[in-house]
Amino acid sequence: MTIDTDSARKRLQARQADLRKLSAGSAAARQTVTLDQQSVGRLSRMDALQQQAMAEANERARANELSRIKAALRRIETGDYGYCLGCGEDIAVKRLDVDPSAALCVDCAAKG
Ligand SMILES: [Zn+2]
């Protein structure tokens, strides 16, 4: 079974671009909450803090995915793409289809 690394690379790069765009778009939401205490009540301040926390969590998830994508792109360059980092076996093509950045086979992923 051969893996189409060209299409995997394209998908990874497209996702990478999307994530970077999303990240740039949410930069404002992640800025430290500096609300005018006189114009906003306590509740809306809590709302703002909550939104900021959510934006930060999303950003962490994006950073996480970006580093997985980067690692997958590196594996494509080095010819290691498609092999499980845990056991060295082939990662199922179907699995890579669902998540081109997958670094582990199903078994190793299940083991955590
Ligand atoms: Zn494995």
C-alpha cells in the first residue's frame, strides 16, 4: 500500500494555512481583558474573561494541531510519513485520510 504523500502534503499545508488564519483572526479576542470598569458591569466583565479563556483554549488547540502538522510535513520530507511513531508499523491509509497528521497507528493511539 503506497501513501499519496503529495496529496497528504497539500492537505496538511491547506490546514496549516487555515489554522494560521484562524489564529490571526482571534488575536484580538485573546488580548488581555482591559475593560473600563465604569462602563461595564461585573457580569459583562466575567463574560469577557470567559470569552478570553475560551479563545485562549482554542488557540492552544490550534498551536497543538499546527505542531502536529509541522511534524507530519517533516516526516513526509524525510520519508518517514505513514509509519507509526510508536511501533514503526504502517498507519492505515484510511486513518491518514481522516487525519493526515496522525503520527500513531490505531493501536498505539488507543494505548495513549
Ligand atoms: Zn503503532
